[in-house]
Amino acid sequence: MEQPYQKPTAAFVASAWGAFIIGAGAYLFGLWYSAMELNEKGYYLSLLLFGLFSAISLQKTVRDKLEGIQVTSMYVMSCRVALAAAIILFAIGLRNAELALSEKGFFAMAFTLALFAVITIQKNVRDIAACPEAKVTMFDDEAEQAPQKSSD
């Protein structure tokens, strides 16, 4: 069954990238200027990268299954376990960190925003790929006014 996908608007694509830049940027900025030991900073950086990759991979497997592309159940379970592990390890690390509650909240919100944004970016990439002839525009009017290629 062919699933019809609507192309995302340029505003939606830009807002997803903006959310990712803000979330990941704030997280990295917070790590850079925090009073943590270098090994703690490495731990939190690794968890961010691990979480982002596992979220992208899980979203891809979900989309592949929706489009009828065969995905093994072992890979899907691996993606789910990886994302859960990244989130759980992040939560355990924050709980045990010697940071102010406001700093813990800052890192938690930045991590969550980055994960959400990267899932949305992956969805946008797949939606755009599903509509290769569709040009992403800020307004739908521009797409209608775009010159059409003649088949002469």
C-alpha cells in the first residue's frame, strides 16, 4: 500500500533545523562552560551523539516499515534498546551529577529538544525524498506559480 506523503513546507523544515541547532548548540554550550570534569563532559557528549543516532535510526526503521521496506525485528529492537539506553543513561547521569537543579533541567531540556528535532529532520528528509519533483517552498502559492516543464 503506497502511503501518500505531503511535502513539508520550507518553514517547517527551517523550524526543525532551528530547533536542532538551538537544542544541540545549547547542550554543547552548557557542556563547554560547565564546571564538570573532562570525563563527565565526554560522557554527556557521547550520550548526546548516541541518542541522536539511535533516534534517527529508530525513525528510519518506523518509516521503512510504513513504506513496506523489510526491516528485521532484531534491528528494530536494537534501535529501541539503543534509544532507551541513551535516555536512561542520561537520566542516571543527571541524577548523580553534582549540578544545580537548574543546570540539570537545562541539560534535560536541551537533550530532549535535540532528540525531538532530529526525529523531525529525519521525517522531513524522507518526506522530501518521497516527493522528488516537489520543490520545498515557503508558501504553497509559489509552488503553483513555478514554471512547468513542457513535454514537447
